[in-house]
Amino acid sequence: MRPSLNLRGMQVYKDMLDRDAQLALVEDVRTIAKQAPFVTPVTPSGKAMSVKMTSAGRFGWVTDGQGYRYAQSHPNGTPWPVIPPSVLGIWTTVAGVDRPPECCLVNYYGTDAKMGMHQDRDEANFEMPVVSVSLGDDALFRVGHETRGGKTESVWLQSGDVVVMGGQARLLYHGIDRLKPNSSTLLAKGGRINLTLRVVT
Ligand code: MD3
Ligand code: FE
């Protein structure tokens, strides 16, 4: 498969997943959330984030008074659900590495949610890419440089798009500025789900 767009080394596969595949993934997310409910993360400075999060896989992403980290159980003490086969299949198709993902972070954005510019650098091996799957409303994704500041570029991510951040793109600052409300009919209540797959160790 060939990316439809390359933005600073970030490979965007537009519309990789058809409607049925997207609906099946939403069902998979519901199953994950039954075992590992969405939580509202709190930043180290004590502010609630507008995104709700849960995870699947050996590791999940947790935030609390201690800060952010990968953990092997949900804050409720139960192990994370397994990463659904459909999600592993997406990784195998686009990641181009011989290791499976160890974390599937599930981010839910309500209409007013956003994610500030940040780097993903809590993983041990930056040669392993990050793969992201967008479901639901369109989101304005912004990408910068390996250090804060400088000129940024933006792209609208739509439901069914898959993005691979590997190589030179792996440590770029990035964030989600805003959603386009009601741009998708995939989620009855609107908003956006993003699945982010990572090798952690
Ligand atoms: C570019 N999530 O969970 S996914 C995150 O849409 C995160 O929920 C956003 O950033 C979201 O950390 C963006 C696309 C993404 C993920 C990781 C990256 C882009 C990236 C790592 C390096 C560069
Ligand atoms: Fe990120």
C-alpha cells in the first residue's frame, strides 16, 4: 500500500478503512471500554484534559497526581483488554516492522476537545513507528518540528484515515487543534475516536 500524502515524513493513508471496517472498530472500542472504562486524564499541572482515554494491550497510558506513564493495569486495577485482531491487522499492513504493538491508546474527543502540541517520547525504541487510526468527526492535526516552535503544517484527518509516524517523523511535535462538528455520521453522539498504536519497550 502507498501513502496518499506525506507530511514531514508522516505517512497519511486517506480512507484506508471502509465504512464497515470503521463500524467494526467502533464496536471493538465499546468492548474495550466495558472492561477498561474511559477516564479523564489530569495533566501534571493538575488540569483535566478535554480528551477521555482508555487503552488495550500489555501497556496502557495513565495519568494521575504522579504524572504520565505507561502502566500494565487500568487505574481500576484490572489488566488492559487485548488489542483487537482488526487493529493488529492495520498495524501489520502499514507499520513495516517485525514487532507487534504493545499499547493501543484510545482517545475520545468530544466536540470541544483538543490536544496541545507535544512529543511522544516515553517509549524505549524510537525506531518503532506510531500508527494512528481516526474514527468519527474530522480533526485538524498540526505537526511541527523536533523542538518546540517554528513553522507548523496542518492536515484534516477524516474517519477511516490511518497515519504512520516513523523515521524522521517519529519525534515531531504534534497536536489536534479542533474538530469539525457533525462532519461524520459514524458515531451517533458525534465526536472522534483516535486509536494510537505503539511499541513501548
Ligand atoms: C506524529 N494523538 O495520543 S494521532 C497521542 O489524534 C496523539 O488523538 C493524536 O498525539 C490524536 O499521543 C494524534 C497522530 C500521531 C500520533 C503520534 C505521533 C501523530 C504523531 C508521534 C509523532 C509524530
Ligand atoms: Fe501524540
